[in-house]
Amino acid sequence: MGRASLGFARVTESLLDVTEHVSAVSGLSHGAVVTFIGQVRDHDPDALGRVTGLDYSAHPDAGRIIGKIAERVLTQHPLVVLAVSHRIGHLEVGDLALVAAVASAHRGDAFAACEALVEAVKAEVPIWKKQYEVDGTHSWVGL
């Protein structure tokens, strides 16, 4: 049986690699690995037209906060291992913005922890996006 463990939790300007996240949580005792991949889409409820890209910016404490969220999820789900990254900077439609991987001996634990992790990251990490639309206009989301 595995014990709660953190692979990594970070906010980064680097491209996100799903395989890196899965590798960080994989182990011989883990029968389940659940991943979440959040990618930039070409539409948004706040956009009037088609989205062409966006700029993510973060508060200087965003890296510390995502780490605290990961530790909290590990406390709430002590049988999992997790890794999570949120990208900042300019992203095009299709680019990966958020990747989470959670592993455990059983799928129920991994699914529950992954959902809790993603929901908390989206709600609590101080990251904002400037969204560009096909007509050249832009808007800020999450301020």
C-alpha cells in the first residue's frame, strides 16, 4: 500500500509534459494513475468570438500556493501520490495549461484526489488569463 507523496507542484513557463507527470507518480504499488489535462480551447463563455490564444499571468506566490494545495490534497487523500503543474505565459489554442497526475493502489482514491486537486488549483491559485479573440480584441478572465 502506498503512502501520500508529492512528485511536484509548480507554476512554470515551460511546456507541460504529461509523461513527466505520470512518471513522477508511477510505482509498483500503484494500480491506478489518473490524469487531467487542461488545454486552451477556441471558445469561452466570456468571449464574444473565437478564442485564438491567451496569456496566463500569476501572482508571485502562485508557486507556493499550488504547493500548499497539493499538500492539503495529500492530507485529505493519504493513499495517493500526485504531481501538478500550471503553465503561465503565452499559450496557443491546443497548448496544455494544467496537467495533474494522481496514482494510488485503487482507482477510487486516485479519481477523488485528482478531482479535488484540479478543482482547488482552478479556484485558489492566483493565475489570471488575458484572452485574445479572432477579431483582435482581448479580455481578462479571473481578475
